[in-house]
Amino acid sequence: MLVAVLIPGSVLHAQAGMKVDSALVTTVRAREVAFAATMKDRDVTAFESFLDDGAVFFSGTTALRGKTAIVGAWRRFFEGPAPFSWAPDLVEVVPAGDLALSSGPVLDPDGKQIGRFNSVWRRDVKGVWRVVIDRGDPPPPKPL
């Protein structure tokens, strides 16, 4: 009987502690949309401003570490027409409110999905969300 009383209380406490401020989700989504707009606007300087100094971007199995390396590798994507675009369809923020995940499709210029991005965001001491980890993957296989 005592276990039955303790378990529901523990579950309620865990659920209450897991509540996430929806305003944080909205803020991270807006940051991701603005980050994606840097590609559309062809603005590599603005792109860089969204990156944490210690960010890690994966290109295949290779990790690009730090703003300088990431911008150096991505600069080519900002030359000429935009080779791709992206938009979040999933945003989750951890209950502590300092880390978030955004994910969504990566589209070619014709609107065909060519991949999926996954970005981890961290809120800095000034309250600004910056990308700390980014990884793109090919699109999921179509069901048989």
C-alpha cells in the first residue's frame, strides 16, 4: 500500500518538473527560422552570428570545430544561388531551459527533400540562443 502511495506522488512530481515554458520553444523556433534566413539572404556574417564559439558541425563523418572552421567550410554555400534551404518542424527545449533541439527537412532549390538537419542550441549567459552542434543527415528512406 505504501508503494502505491509513493509511486503516484513520484510520477506527479516528475511530470511537474518536466514542464517546459512554451515561450522558450517559440523563441528557439524563431532563432532557427532566422538562422535559415541567412542562407536565403546570402549573408555569411549573419550565419556566423548564430554560432557558439565552440560549435561543432558534422559534415558526413568529419567534425568541423569552432566558428572559424565552420564558416570557412560553409562560405562556399553562400556564393551564388542558395544550394539548399531548411526549416524546423520539431523544436524541443529541456526543462532547465538552457538547451534545445531543432530539426527539420533540408530542401534543394526545387523543394525536394535532400536531407534532415538536427541542431542543438544553448542559451548563453545573456539569454541568446546559439547553435552548439549541427548535423545533417540524408532523408529517411521511403516506406516500401
